[in-house]
Amino acid sequence: MAEALGTLEDLPEAYRESMTAAGVAPLWPMMRNVLPHGAPQPQTKAHLWAFKDVRPLLLEAGELTPVEKAERRVLVLSDPGRGVGAMQATASLYAGLQLLLPGETAPAHRHTPSAARVVVEGEGAFTVVEGEKLPMKHGDVILTPGGTWHDHGHDGTEPVIWLDALDLPLFYYLEGSYAEEGELQARRNRPDTSEVEYQAAGIVPSRSRATRVAAAPDFPMMRFPWDRTETVLREMAEASGPEPVEIDYVNPETGQSPLPIMGFTVLMIRPGETVRPPRRSSSAIFHAIKGCGKTVIDGETFEWQAKDTFSVPVFAEITHSTGTEPAFLIRVHDGPLQEKLGYYEERAR
């Protein structure tokens, strides 16, 4: 066992005052805070945001604040470990629920952080990303990579709500977070690439060897339709053994995560099944697309149902279970960032 390190109070007052005047501080009293032994000590606290509680507040926001006054009408899901108003659901992930009413338009802008939208409720809305019109249907994941122009519109008859997930906290910490405003985009008159070019696994547009890398965009597929995902998961559940039924969303040209910092994994929990994933160094936001169940996070039980969202801190011990019907959870996580930094880790329970 390492010896206890000296404290600031151990040092003479005159010496402390001299350090303050010089703009320096001793490392050793702070060492265990910034480099704890064995594992991180997260500030993030696991939390469940029940949709039944947030939805009325979001609809009331639609009555109180027109979209022109809000630009993006969102209620932020604040990590209780940081307090209400914190623009973080975990250390690296921002989450919020956004409302768009029939006939509304959210103006075009672009920003340094990347974003993903998980459609929670309603039909008729769409997102335009770099001129590509992406319909928003329940369970779809829609990407707006950092630096891409995007706006939202609504041709339907009922409110549409989606979950925003952004890597905003990282850009804010790096003092690199900013946005630019622009004009509404002209829309290409065709279905999006998820419906045209990347409709099935193992199939990509044919290009010559010399032009494939140059021609393939960095973000070729920006909508991941839910109906296809659920079909695949159900077929995997029938054909697989007792292992968990999970899929990752990937860039179809590279097989890598579709965004540089955030990853997206969808888990199907079969009726009566209990899933115990390894303890991961990545933090996560889970959103229930369908079904209901409960998740135990470091001994604390959260009972969730469709449209609820909950957070998980790093290295948490997690157990998912469900009842007589299957349930589907999407996990938004910062694993791709950690892999690039070379420290992603999984530990046995």
C-alpha cells in the first residue's frame, strides 16, 4: 500500500502564499484526485429519465417558446452527479430531448461537435444533412457529423420528439465548440443513401480500385433505419445460441464506427433473458426503443419502458433483464474515442 501523500495544509502558510503569487501549485496533494489507483472515480451518476415525466414538459415548452425563439427546442438530460443544468449526461456525452411541431422548421446550422438523433415519437419530420433529406421514423438513428450543415422540418400532423446525443462536452472542454448559422438547404430529389446505396449488408456502390477511397465520402450513410435493425436482431435471436443478441452500426465503406467519437450498439433482450455485459471503460447513454425491463447499475435498480433513457458511468457493473416480451435498447457510447486514444478496456465482472 502506497503511503498517504502530503496535503496542502502540511506546507507553511508563507510558502503557500508564495506559490499562489507565482501561479504554481504542488502536484502531490492533488495526485490521487487526478490519478486514482486501480480505476477511475467517476463524477457521473447513473440516472433514468422517464419519458412520461419529460414528455409533458417538452410539449408545454412547445406552447411557451416558439421554435424561432429557441432555434432548437430541447430539454437537456443533466447528469445528477453534476447537477441540474449540466450540459452532460456523462463526462463525454450530451443528451437532450428535442421537439418539433407540425409546420415548424429548425434553421440550418453546423457545429464542431457531431450529433446523432434517435427518433422517439411521431411521424412526418425530417432532417436535411448537406442537402440529403432524411425521413425521421420511430427508432431511426440519424447522424449529423461535425461540420455538416443540417436543418429540420416537419410536414406531418403530430408532434415529433427525438433524442439528441452529442460529443459536445469534449469539444467544450477543448475550447473548440462553436456553431455557424446558414440558409435552409436545397434538397436532392431522391431517397437518402440508406435506401438507395447502402440498403443491405455487404453491398456498396461499385467503384474502380483507383477511385474507391477518393470517391467514398467520410460519412456515406447518415440514417440507420430501425425497421431493418429490428428484423436483423429478431432473426439473429432465432438463429443464435445463448450469447447476447447485439449489432453495431458502422460506416459501410470502412466497417468502423460511423462517427469518430461516438459509437452505436443495439441490444435485443429476449423474453426472460438476463444480460450481464463486461465492465467497460466507456460511458454510455441507453435508450429503450421497444419493450420494458430493468437494469441494475452498480447495485441500483432502474425500471424502464419504451422511450425511457438512462445513463451508465465508466466501469459500471450492469445487468439487464426483461419479462415476457423482448426489449430493444440502443447504447450510445464513447468507445470509438477511447480506442483512438488507446485506452479502451473491458474487465470481467
